[in-house]
Amino acid sequence: MSTTQKEIASVKVEEQAGALVGRIFEAGLGFMELLTIYIGERLGLYEDLADRGPATAGQLATRAGINERYASEWLEQQSATGLLEVDDPTKPADERTYSISTAHAAVLADRESPVYLAYFGGFAPGIGEQAPAVVEAFRTGGGVPWSAFGPGIIEGQGFFNRSWLLGALGSEYLPSIPDVHARLQADPPARVLDAACGVGWAGIAIAKAYSKVTVLGVDPDESSIELARGNAVEHGVADRVRFEVKGAEGIDRSGPFDLAIVVEAIHDISRPVEVLDAIRRSLAPGGTLIVTDENVGETFTVPADMGERFCYASSVTLCLPNSMASQPSAAVGAVMRPDTFRRLAGEAGFSDVQILDQIKNDNQRFYRLNP
């Protein structure tokens, strides 16, 4: 290689290294800013500004019941990063008035908004706190159970799917499957299983959309079931939706069910074939299982798009360690491609696995399974 070629190669290396330094710094900044969103969400600061209007640091501290010095620093940081607005940055610190725009309130303050995302801040402390345990799991081949990641992850996972479950599952997605839609409306009333139900939004959504059905939601995580029961009461369906702490061993004895659904959970389960088999055996004649999971590519490609990068990062730090916490484990991981799911379903005894292409969801792929 000539001197000129070496110089060109050296410049390229420097440029690539510089770009990576910038990317890592930006990622670190994003992580810390997520923590500041977590603070605002936990303390209700975004909601206060949205509901009660602009405030100085002193006013927000009084209204929210927090320390004024912390309020001042948080407000400055939030406006510096563009999440909040300030009336006049040249004013003395104690005289500046801060506000939240309507657009940003939809993302950070309104839990009913389809674009609400403040819960995402809770992922940072939950995953960060367990990072040493995940490192140890890499060494030993063990895992980190779901419950160890704390309430921020559990609640956040629920919010991750809440919008489309309440907004589209019963009004758009299930009606696009004519025979399932008809059975949920028919007599005798259909029985529905929400397996690995988490905080219960799928079962609640189905009960709200179909007034005759009864729903049983099951999940092995007690804290999730406790939240699910509260959500059912809040949405007025507790008389027809029941949630129980239960694993695969109790599913087949709880049927028969006309419809079963599993939302974004198969890849998290240590023994998914066992769970799918239990669901298959719990179905009534003619019953159907609907499974949703990550809408990743059919094959591994690089570089990955933003959605697949998110799935891989989630898998390394959360989903795979959770599924490895119980052995033996299928160790599927969050990037569960269709061929992998078809294999698992086949091993569980399902002979008919269809991808429901009529259901359009950027984050989820929908499967229909029949025995």
C-alpha cells in the first residue's frame, strides 16, 4: 500500500471512529434524558403543567410537593432539551415560567393519548438496575426473572401495547377475522383466554368490544395480575373479566375457550411449546388462538432498521435474560422471526398457522393458529 493509500485509509478510520464516538455519546445522553422523563412521569410534573398551566419553579414545587431547587434544575434541563417551553430564558431563574405544549402533552402527560410515551422513561432504571445481573447471566448461562426488573418495566410493557389494544383490537383487528368476530357476538356467550396477560389490556379490550364474552386472564407474575385486576375495575368489566396467577400447568384445565390470545409474550416464555400446547388443549372445538409478536424481518439483515435494533437491544438486556431465568429454556429472544414461530407452533401440535396480513400494525405481526 502506498503512502497516499495509507493516509486515505487512516482518514477513513478516524472518520468512522469519530462517528461512533458521536453515536455512543448521543446514546448515553438519550439514556440520561430518559431518566429525567422517568422523574417527570413518576412525580406527575408533566400532568401538572398540562392540567394546571404554566409555572415557575417555586409554583411547580408547591403544586407537586417537591423541593424547589430540584424543580428548578429539572425545568431548566427539560427546556434546554426542548421538551418544555420557557417564557424568557433571560429572566432570573426564580421568575422564569415554564409550560408544556399541546403536542408534547399528548406524548408526556395524557395517558389516554395514542402517542403517550412517558412510560418509556421507566425502562431506563429498570433495565439499568439489573445490568450487573445480566452480565452475570452472560457468564453463567442463567437469567434474570421478569419480576426483578421492577414496576417501571411491568407498567411500561403494559403501556407499550395499551393504545392499539384498547383502540383497535376489538373495533378493527378482530372484526377483520369474520368467523372469530361472529363467535364473539354469538350465543352461548364465548369464553376467551388472555394467556400471559400481563396487566390485562387484551382481555379488557375484548370484553369492552364484545358485551357477551367472559375472559380469563392468566400470568405467572403476581404483580402484573394485581395491576390487571385494577385495570378491569377501572374500565368497568371486572364482572366479566377474571385474572389469575397461573402458568401453563393450569391453562388446559381452565377451558374450553372459543378464543385464546397471546400478546407479545411467546418470545419471553422459557418453554413456549409447553404453553402453546396447553392453550391448544384448552380450545373448544373450532376454537382459535391469536398470537401477536414482534414485527421483525423474515431474515437476519444488517444494518437493521430502527425497529429491529430496538428488538435486539430489548432482547439482550431484558427479554432473553427473562426467558433464561427458568430452565430448561427455549431461549427464543425478542427477534422471533416467522419461521421460528411456525416451528414452535408445529411442535405444540398446531397444524394451521397463518399470518393475518389484513391486520396492519407497525410493531406487531399477527398469527392465527388452529389445531
